[in-house]
Amino acid sequence: MPGRPRKDFQQYLTRPTVAHVSHSDYVASPATAFLRYVVEAKSAIDLCIRKFPKRNDGSYTKDALDSLQHLISAMLPAVMGHFETYQRHMFAGVFDRSVYLSGFSVDTFFKKLSQKTKISLDLARIAAHRQLGISSVGMLLADSLPGWHNPNSVNSVFECFGLNRQFYSKDHCAQLSVLWQMRHSTVHTGGTITLADAQKINDLKGFGGRQAVFGNNFIFEVARKIHPIIKSSTNGLASSFRGQLLATLTPDEIRDINDFFSVKSSISVWLR
């Protein structure tokens, strides 16, 4: 179209608005950072729902409905990408703070972890942290682990801390498995839930061959229902972690632990 600037893809990267959540937010408090993002995602779709053109009878025009469905489908991978970031930073932060735990054995931890999954440290990724000054050993470890799209695998790596707590409950694993599979269908199979993929998840077995197109309230429901999952996983882990703390911690160290495990949302009612 004439008049539009022609730039390379990377030149379209721009400065974020204050609504965007950064890695530094996840370092400080993974749960609070993720909940902030998912509320912003919900609000973005809510704005589209309110403002897109409608007919006189209140129904959306065809173009408006098509656009809404595209945007809602595109939002799911973004939400799940941030959810993966929550998981990685939670694991990394617990590992970094394992120095606060009485009786924690690094050797035992890595022995258990090597039995659960394959650890492969990427030397190029390690080199990328040169001169940053904020490198986290836990983050380097988290980045080297596979399985973040499988809640059962996530449970298994958190078990290695020896905190005697499942990160996700059985019901939460089932809910998250549905979201991850729908995300997979959106990203990897052209927006279609293939017959093979549908057979992997009990709740999707009747949806094989269908396109992954979602109703207007889908992202709202994702945001609402993922709040108690985040609260349960974070608070449960925090409770077990605090139960094994050294008796010699300073007030600053206690404050660091409390800040890291904080769970805050602008829609606090969803955390009840």
C-alpha cells in the first residue's frame, strides 16, 4: 500500500508501554508478574469486544467477528508463553534461594533431577550472560530443562527440591494440559486440533479435526481460571519452602523470600 514505510522486520521493534511485563518483573515475583500480564491480555480483548463494529441488532459484522476470532486465537500462545516464563522463573528463584534451606543438598538435588529429565547446559546460552551482572544460576538451569509445556513434567522437576509438595494438583494438571494442547494446535498445526493431538488429552477427544477457534469470553475465562492455579502452586510451594528455612536468616533474606513468593493481582477477587 503506498505511503506506508518499508522497514526490515526487526526495525518494527518499539518501546513497550507501561502495561508490558518484563523479565525483571518475573525475577522479583513470578506469580505477580504473570497475573499482571494475563489481566492485561484479558483487558486488551475486552476492549476489542466492546469497540468492534456491530449491526443494529447487536451482533458483530462479519469482518469484526473474523478479526475477534483471529485476535483471541493469537492471544493464547502469548498467554502460555508468559505462563512458561512464570514456571521457569519460579524454578530458578527456588534454586537460587535453596541456600536458605536447612539440609538442602546440591548433590542430592542434581541426582534426583538427572533421574527425572535430561540436563543439557548450552554453552552459547551461558556465554550470552556475559557482562550482564544479573545472571542467575537457577535461570541458566531452568533454561536447560525440557518439559515446561507438560504440567506433570513440571511437577517432577519441582519434586527434586525435596519440599514434599506437588506444584500442581491433579485437577490443575488436567486444565493446563488442555491449554497447552490448544496452544500447540494454534502454533504448530495451522489452528487445527488434529485427530492425533485430540487423542492425547481426554477433554479434547471429541474435538479432533476441528479448528481451534474460540468464543469471545475465552481469554477472560483463561485469566479467571488461571488465577487460582497460580495462587495454589505458588502459595503451596512457599509454605513448604518456609517450613525448611534456616533459623539464622536475616530480615532482608526473609523479605526477599516473601517478595519472591508474593501473589498479587489487580483483580483480587479471582484469588479468593
